[in-house]
Amino acid sequence: MSNGEASRFVRLHVELVLEITDTGELTGAAMDHIGGDPALPEEERGQALETVKEDPAEALAHLVDPFDLVNAVPGTELAQASWSSEELTDYDPEAEWDAAEWDLADDAVER
């Protein structure tokens, strides 16, 4: 900003890798969530249910809400959010984590 003021908006990058330990439990929870979502139009509900039955990553995407990550942070209000999930076929849980591999090296904040 040219007037020396800092922007009020901050982009927070969060990268998570989750191990699905019980596909049936995950899928069931997603189906319950979809079935009980009053904001989801009926024509989209059937499609969403079929999608989560076929893809655990989609089931996870229906259960994770970025708002839940920040709603208790004082002095902030979520302005915009987007998220997605994908199955990782080349992930090695035994490998050492490397920020550069995730394109986070330049964004890392040391504490």
C-alpha cells in the first residue's frame, strides 16, 4: 500500500496431509453431514452423496470447513475461503518433511 499502512487482509496458507484410517467411518460421517445440511439444495444432495461414496477425499472435503479453523481467532473475520482435497498417490509418510517440496519454503514463518 502506498500510504504506509499494512493491508487488513492476510492470506493464510495451510497444507494438511491426513491418513484415512477408516473409510467407512469417514464416508458415513460425510453422508450424515450432507443429509443434515439444510443449506444444500435437494438436487445437489443426491450428487454429493454419490460423490462421497466413491471418493474418500471428497468425503473429507465435505467435513472440513476453513471457518472452523479460524472462527475463534480474536480480532479476525473470515473474508473468503476455498479448499479442496485430493488423494496423494506418491506420498511417503516415512520421508522427512521438506517445505520446498510443498512450495512453502518462501512462505515459511519462523517462530
